[in-house]
Amino acid sequence: MIQVPPALPGKRLLITGGTGLYGLTALKWLPQLQVASLRLMSRSVERQAALQALFPNAAAEFVAGDIQNPDDCRVALEGIDWVIHAAAEKSVPACEANPAEAVRVNALAADVLMGQAQLAGVERMISVSSDKAVQPSGCMGITKALMEKLMRARAANSTGTKFSAIRFGNMLDSPGSVVPLFVRLISEGKGLNVTDPEMTRFLSTPDEVLALTLEALARTETGGEIFAANTGGATILDLANGIADLMNAKPEITIVGARPGERKHETMLAAEERSIAEDLGSIFRLMPSSPPASDLPDPLTSANCHRLEGEELRSKLASLDSLMRVTA
């Protein structure tokens, strides 16, 4: 069961990138959300058909469209109250290899959608950002940082729609992410490649991602807020071993080194941001106009956040669909 903010029931909700993690999780919990309607927008008609087959009784509407196209956005936004903008190019290697496309999808298309949301009279729109947007070193993080800047510029000049963004680290079980990959490799009796045994990442389950995004939407007051998930982190080696433990396997683990654009540790809040961040428990909130404190704390990183280890990490992993299928 996920926590549903009291302001959500009765709202008409749109999720872009709707055939990914957000759409799948929203369909899973749709009766509990009590929304007036759920609309899922994505470019892939095939993946929409697959989701419809997986949830044949879900009262959800699927819209095929590209967020880079204003006309497609206009159709998807018609009659919508709240928007979760999750469509993005999330692959670090893909962004490094195709920076122009990453800018178009992650930043410029988000601005197109925000402009159309204003014209459509949407109440609130939250864009999904990343810990990689903080002091970015790679293309994916740079484009997400630019998206945050565009969001705040829109928010500063919007008298209607309230815009915000929320940062997450690794979204466990998302398409193409490391957990489904490790599960498949272990199931096939193969070894695992780990970049660096001491590399750490923030970790969020699909249920946490959806619940915290909805909470952030409900807590958006002035517009321009940036929220940051506070869900703990782990080393990549501990993550690999936790998956192997749940599958009662002992795969060979090979250390291969970091890929281009990757950092050893991620930062969820820079020092200046942490000095003004409002701790709401499971999320932090950064208001758009708060000046940083003169005495700065350490930044919040995946190395110094709450460390997920042992049974706590295995319990989080055990809730994932990809692991439940192979450990049931």
C-alpha cells in the first residue's frame, strides 16, 4: 500500500513516459489512488498494448504522442489537473553518445510540455529530475540540471500552473536498470559486472518513487520548488550481493570500472542547498528564493546518507517485481 496525499483523490492525472516505471506502478495502485481519471502518454504503442494486456480491467486512458510535439502535448493535457512528467532519456551512456538528443528530450521537450500545460490550465506539474543534476559531470545530469532551470523560469512567470521538480537516484526495477539486468544474468547462470565495489547510489523502489512524487505534487505551494528523495543508498557491490542472496546464488563478480559520465558517489543536495533544505521526512524541499546559509554543511551524498545494508537492503529489494517473480 502506498501513501496517497489527501489532495489527490478526484484529480485528473497525466503521466508522460507512461509506459515506464511510473505508469506501471500507477496502474498497480490505481484503485487506491482514487483519481478521477488516469491518462498515460508515451511514444510506444506496443508498450501501451503490453500494459493494457497486463492490466485489462484498469480504467486508464492511453495516448500515443511525443512530448517534443506541441500538438501531441495539447491533446494529452486536455482536461488534466495534475501532471507527472517522467518521459526522459535516462541512460547515461546514451546521453553521452547523443548529447544533442539528450538536450532535446530532457530539457527542451520538458519546456514545450510546461508551456502547453500553462495554456491548458493545468493546476500542477512536476518534472522528474535526478541526483545527477547536482553539480553535473555528465550529459544526462547536465540536461536534467537545465530542465530544473527551465522549470524555475516557468514557475517565476506563471500565474496559474504551479511547476516543480523532484530528484531521485536509482529507480530500482525501472526498464533497463541494473536490478532486472542482474536478475536475468543470475537466472541464466552468468556472472555480474560491477563498476566499482565502493561506488554508491541512492535507491528508491517503484512504490516509493510514485508515492513521493505525488507527495511532492501535493506539497507544491508557490511553484519553483525542487524536492529531493530521502530514501537511503548502498554500494553497488552490496546491491549485487543482496540480489544474489535473495536468489540463493553465488555469481562470479567482476570489477570493470566506471563508464564514461559516471561518478563514484552521487549528490542529492549540494552544500548550499542542504543549508536551506526543509526536511519533510521522506523528501526534502527547496524553495525557489531561499538564500543559502553562511555556514555550509556537507552536501548530502550517496556516501554519507542513510546506508542501506543487510536485511534492510534485502527487504527493499524483495519488494521489487523482478525479484518477486524469481523468488516466489
